[in-house]
Amino acid sequence: MRFSLPMPRRSRHPLIRALSLLVGLAVVGVLMVFGLVVAGVLLVGGTLVFALRHWSRKRATMSPAGRHAHQPEVIDGEFVVLQQTRHAAR
């Protein structure tokens, strides 16, 4: 089953053509402005969420006793050096 619409007829009257061009440009302009507004809201909202998360994590990690004495974070471990031999390609 194939769905097809009839070909739209283009008006020959120059005033109607100019008016349809202006209406089309206005619709495109409104859509662009709407898209920019949505993008701005998402950018500002994302920045605020990121800042709030960063601020709340910083306050949560700082305990009252930890504010005066800073303990460095050290990871202990054992390391093994592996000898790597290079085979010359001939």
C-alpha cells in the first residue's frame, strides 16, 4: 500500500507567491527562535545542575574534623617491573 498526496498547485498570482514566501520565512524564523530558546534553557539548566552537584559534593566531603587537618589521599600498592623484549622485524 502506497500513500501519496496530490501534487500541490503553485499559484500564479505574484502577490500570493510573495505572501507565501513571507509566511514561510516567518515560520522558519519562529522555529529558529524557539530552538534557540530551548537550547539556552538547556544550557543554563545544565550549568546550574552541574554547579549544584559540584557545590554539594564539596560540602559533603568536608567533615567538621576534616576542615582543620587535611589527610592526603595515598594509595599503597606493590609494583612489579616487567621486562619487555623487542623483536626486530626482519
